[in-house]
Amino acid sequence: MNPSLTIQTLECPRAERIPVLAALGELGYAPGALWLTHLRKSSSMTLHQIEALCIVFGMLVLFASDRLRYDMVAGLSLACAIALGVIPTGHAFMGFSNSAIIIIASALVLSRAVAVSGVVDHLLSHILRVIEKTSLQIGVLSAAVAALSALTKNVGALSLLMPIAARAAKRAGRPLAAYLMPLSFASLIGGTITGIGTSPNILISSVRQQAMGRPYALLDFAPVGLPLTVLAVGFLILGWPLLPRRKGQAQVSEQVAFSAYTSEVRIPEGSPIVGKTVHDLEERGDGSISVSALMREHNHHNVPAGDWTLRAGDVLALRADPASLQALLEPARLKLLGAEEVAQLHPRDKNDDLETVEAIVSAQSRMIGHTLESLQLRRRHHVNVLALSHAGRSVGGPLRHMRFHFGDIVVLQGQRSQLQDALTELGCLPLAERHLAVGRPRARIWPLLILAAAVLISVMRVLPVEEAFFIAAGAAVLCGQITPREAYDAIDWPVIVMLACLIPVGESLHDTGAAAILAQHLASVASLIQPSLAVGLVLLIAMLATPFLHHVATVLVFGPIAVAIAASLHLAADPFLMSVALGASCDFLTPIGHQNNALVMGPAGYRFGDYGRLGLPLSCIVLVAGTVLIVHVWPFWQGNKP
């Protein structure tokens, strides 16, 4: 190899260097090997290499300290890299056009569409109703969230199944802590099955494309992720008793989420509950719904007996939280009073959508002391009260006769522009949005068909993954499965900004040769052990680093280093890249390495040390089984690489 050619490749600008590296790649030379040859001939480091390592080190310290937001740390790191010239100005914002950004944003939109459809809630509610053993319930929920995490973003899958788990725990008389941590862990490991389920898989594919010229396919992760998921779910079925019995400390938003509202519904002709009893209807709600009143032929009956037979035309006052109510409405074909009239109102403009919001009655509200009948909200404001919750007070009688008090929570439905005007005029304060779907017509099958089409197109390689999922996300909005506003709200914009900033910072390690310097030291250790143990070592390092860093930072920092380690050992990079992605996806030891673990901490009342009880043995399983699977699926030798 010509040393002068190697030095020229390292020192030329990035735009001029790319053709040279591409030509050398065709000849079988890896860029990491070229840099390593240069480093062996020269013990000194360039200024940009030192600066790149300092930026990354400072970034990791800020991530670990948790004193600044993740997106702020990423933006600060990018700004420093631009100011010092580590990243050329023309490439500073290339992260925003990276395919990983498109995939993550599109997957989040599709996750919201699937959640709003209610199909998962409907199916699991029927299954869990006939399962009594806690272990089997946890197994069904864990398998469901793992499967859903493989096709959508795992955080969306977990958020969707948490209310279902809460109802199952209440019905079984078990603490919620027995359910939520297994669900969180199953969502993390389930995301490793495909290239879209978790951010580390999406990002490691981008790292591979930057280093080797070709990203991973959608199902390249399945031979490792699927067996690991089966093992993990099996362990969670048996291991959940290791968790302590704790009671969650619900925050205000969570208390509102499970508040008991009073809603009025009409039983139409053809409803499957016609001829059934009040008790039968309450059983459909798994104990989370009660009939507080029945109106029939202008007669009102408070707390009807459980053996009363229901007839077409009956109006029922139901007490339930919004999620349980929506899960009952469609299977029983019940109609919320006034919802259809409001849904038929014409929007003011193209940006106007039918929405459902929660609001609290303020001390200055005009509603205080009045009833729905006297306020005539549908006629005057073109909005409908779907449900009412009296804070701390029992309610009875028809909804239209209930008087509003300060602190009451109402669920209002109407066109977006009319809702905003009504809230202002009535003196109600909107609560944090929970994206309620109560009273909205939904086509359950369409989101699943759109998602399945996107996966099929990606697997058959008709279109790249990012293009297939972008089109699918657009189709979900155009078909009316979610509104444009819901689509934008579904995207976690701080995460998008963080990713777009960190991608060029991570690439700077590769481009400056700093990754090769770090890899040289790690390779000196890896060369003393078997290649399979070296893969296990990289997997272990990624698993230990993720709790202290964001899993995104772990991939973008250790990904280029893994490529350089493989080049120094003259091995294929895929086993090492896969180990980084798997390790960054599997933080089972702390609540801080992944947002899913933090999401379940409050509702279940977990403490920091509780994660290790279930997470430590699961981490050992992933470390051993993951290493064996990676080595078996991804050969070390370049000639046998898939």
C-alpha cells in the first residue's frame, strides 16, 4: 500500500476524499484499514482528531450529568464542531436529510394511527377477558407489545398497551408494578426484530451506509432479534415475581387519564346488547364501566338493577374513563348523544378538523351553576359535551340535568376552530392533550393495511424503507385515520433535532480518523481473545454505556469505532455493528437509558434499584444469547458476508 496515498486520503477535504475512498473500496480496501496504516506510521494526532475526541468526550459528560436537555447537548456539540472546523460547513446539517430522520418520524405517525384505530385495544381486551393467570396475562401483553414494537416505534407501542395493562391489573387484583416493567422490557427487545422498531437499529443502518456504502435491509435484524425476543418473553413470564409489590404515585395527568366520567349513550336498533342485561353490559367493560342511570320512554331510573333487560332506544348514563368508554362504543354499536350532529358540522377552512379535548371548569367559568340543558352548547357554540367528571363528588341522573361546578372536567367535541372559541367564551381551561378518540368514527382495518403495505414494499425492496414509510404516513393522514395536527403532534421533535445534530458529530469521528485511534486501543485488547468474545465485549460495552448516555449517542459514537475495530482485526464489520445496535437497545438496568423505562417508573411506583431485579438476569440472557446469535448469523470473514 502506498503511504502517500493514505496520507492524502486523510488530509484532503471530505468532498474530495469520497471518490478516493469509493475507488479503494472497490479494490477491497476498507477506509478504517487505511487510517490505521497511517496511524501506525505516525504516532502524532491531527488537530481535528483531538478536537473531535474532545467534543465527543464533553458531549458524553453532559449526557451523563443530565443537566441539559438531550437536544440542547446535541446542538451545542454540533455548534462546537462547526466552529472548530471538525465538520465542514457544507455538511453541518446533512443530518436533517438523513434517511434515519424520515424513518423515525414516519414510524411515529403510523404508531399514532394504529393507536387511534383502537384495533389493538379491542383484540387484547377480548383475549385478556378469558385469561385469569397473571403469568399468562403478562405473556400475552409482552408478546403483543414486542410484536407491535417490531412494526412501529417501541415507545408508541408501550404507550398504547399501558392502559390495557392497567385494566388487566385492576381486574386481577394485582399491583400495576407486576405488569409495566415486563411490558417496557418486551418493547425494547421487540424493537430489535426489524430495522424500524428502535432508533439504534435505524441509526446503525445509517452508520453502515456511511462506512460501507449500503444500509441494512428491513429484516436483516430479524435472525437475531426474533429469537432473543422469544427468549425474553419466556423469561418475563417466569420472572415477573422478582418485582416488588409497589403502588404507583400517579401524577395529575395520570389521575385525569383514569378519571371516571359520566357519558350518555343511546342503544340503537341492531346493537348486540339489545336483549342483554345491565350486568352483561358492565361485564363488557371488564369492571371499568358502570351504568349509573337508565332513561326509557321519558322515565328515569337511577342505578338500575343488574338483571334489567336493555332495549333499543334506551339512553344509558355510563361512568367510565375515556379509554374504556371508547373500547365499548364500537363493539356494542352505542351512540354518544349529540356526537353525530357535531361531526356533521362543516369545517371553516381546510385546516379545521374534528377534535375532542378535555377541559377544566375554571373559577370564572360561565358554566358554573348551569346545566347542559340551559347552556344549549350545541346550538350556541356548535360543540358537544361527551362526558363530565365531578371532582370528588358522586353524580347521578341524566347528564343534561347535571350542574357544573368549579373543578369539573368536561370532554368536549367539535371543529377545532369552534372548540377554541367555545373554551374561551365558556371560561374553560384545556388540559394537557391526550389525543382522545372518544366519539370519532374510526376505520380499524385501514391503519393496519397501510402499515402492512409499507412493510411488504420495504421487504420486497420495491422502495427504500424511508420512502415506503413516508408514503404510508402520508396515506394515513389522507385517508382520515389521523388529522394533520395529530400527525405533527405524534413526532417527537426534540428527538428529531437531537438525531439530526448528532449524526454529523458521529460521522466526524469516522471522517477525521479519531474513531481509528480509539479502535486501535480497543483492538489491542480484542486481538488477544477470540473474535466471538470480541463481539461479546463490544455488546457488553454498549449495554453498559447506554444507561449513562442516550441510546442514540451510544450508536453514533460506538458505531464508527466498531467499524474501525473490525478493520483492524481484518474481520467483517457487521457482527460488531449488530452488537452495538443490540447493546444500545437493551437497557434493562436503569430507568434513564431509554424513555420506555422512564415512562413506566411513576405509574408503577418503581425505584431505581427495582430495574436490576428483573433486568440483570435478562441482560445476562441477552449478552450470552445475543453474542451466539450474532456470530452465527453474521460471519466474520468478508468473503462470506451476506
